[in-house]
Amino acid sequence: MPPAPYAYRQLDDPRLEAKAEALMETLRCLRCQSQSIADSDAPIAGDMRNQVRLRIAAGEDPEAIRAWLIQRYGDYVSYRPRLTRLTWPLFAAPLVLLALAALLLRRRFRKGDAA
């Protein structure tokens, strides 16, 4: 199958293309996993770029497009994860580890001062 029309072709309006590119930089390629859809050559990334450009050209808000892609592919598609009931531990874990490290260091240095 040939690639989607806007998979490798930019929108004619530079303002709309800039919006589309900004959004595409924040979306993860589901096949490559380490690249945004803007950088990936995978066919699914081309299809996603096409959808983003078509929806931007139709006047849809970039955050509405992001929400649609998250609904379709899951939270993994976004490089900017949402804070939800299921994802809050991912945001809290670094703070808990930092507090634990500070507590352990504090105890260690207090013991060193007493000797």
C-alpha cells in the first residue's frame, strides 16, 4: 500500500504545519518506541503523521488530537504522560526515593558526628 498522503508531505500552511510538527514531536512511534512519530520512518508513524496533519488542517485542537491518539493507542503513545489514578506512582516514586536517600544520608552523617 502506498503511504498516506500527508505521511511525508507537509501542510501548505506553515502555521498549521508548525502546530502539527510540535504535536508530532511529543508522540511516540509505537513500532520504534524510542523515536517520535516525526522522526520515525515506520509505516505506522507515517499513518499517525497523516492523521495529525489531516486533523490539524481540519481545525482540530492539538490536545484533542493527542487525547484521541491516547484513547486509540493508550498512554504509551504520549511522551507527556497524564497524571491519573494508575500513573501517580510513577510520579511519586522519584520523590519517595529522594526522601529515603536524604533520610539515610542524614542518619549516616549524624552517626559520624557522634564518634
